[in-house]
Amino acid sequence: MMAASPRAPDQDKQDRLDRVLELVLDARSRMPANHLPKRLNGLFRELGKPEPANDPDDIEDLIWALWISHPEGRAATAMANACEAMAAGAFDLAKPILDELVERYPDWPEAWNKRAILAFIARQDEACLADIERTLRLEPRHFGAISGFAQLCVRQRRHVEAKAALTIALEIDPHLRGLRELIDKLETPRETMH
């Protein structure tokens, strides 16, 4: 019996990108994790309306506040510290905090999302994709993670995938600023979606 040949690193990278793309494309049909605040459901329904009763920016702010919150005070404090470090550009201070948060609270989508942002900034695309994947498995409506995936695709010149992700993000939150313009600016690629 022949041993399986080792997979090329590029193939592993492509496989992960394809898995995340599949999560993005299925975002509207997948349910968020049961433990997420139920209030998010109503906020997303309201946000999806062309003209919501409340200001879309206020709705987005509430969604982000719920995503970033945690019932354990220690976790919430650690997240606040990580966000403060990130805002100050102290990524080396934020990383170990976020590493601990995803280890202690693996069902917290925003901990994964924040760590994905750090990986993106550090140009660690594989780590970024892995953390976006974890985020979207828990919270498929995470328009921030979907937009982050699109940015990663743009960086990798995967414009078809980027456009698809941006379109899904806009289906979830049609009020996101700048995404329509970004879709328009992306040149028509010669490659097809994988």
C-alpha cells in the first residue's frame, strides 16, 4: 500500500480559504451558536431593513457591544484590555490576552475575531483565516469577520471571492459604509471562484 503524498502548503492554504468562503456563502442560511444573546436576532432583523426604525449606526453599535460583552467579568475586562492595547497599536500586548481568551472561552466569537484582526495586521494570513473560520462557525452573521475575509482575499488578489464576501456582508448589513464602493473598485479578475 502506498503512503499518501504530503499535501503542499499552498493546497492547505487553498483548502482553508475555500472552507471559509463556503461559510461566508452559507452565512444567511446558518444559525448562530445558541449561547449568543437572543437580542442579536431582533437587531439583525432591524438592521436588514432598507429603512430601519432606529439609526443603523446605533444598531451596529449595539451588535458590536453584545459581541464584545461576556457574562464573566474577568473575560470582559481582558477583552477591554486587549481592545485598548490594539487601539494603542500595542499588538504584542494584545496577542497574549487574546490567545488566553480563545483558550479559556472558545465559544466566544469576538475573541476569535479580534485575534483574526491581529493576524491580518501581522500578515499571518493562515492564522487570520483560521480565526475567521472559528468566528463564522459561531456567528455566521459576523459582518466584521466577513469583511475581514474580503480584505484578506483582496490582499491575495482573489477578487471574485472578495466581491462575493462583500456582497454577503451587505446582505447582512446593507448600511455598511464603503463596501459598495469597494466592490465597484475591484477590477474584474481573470480567475474564477474556486
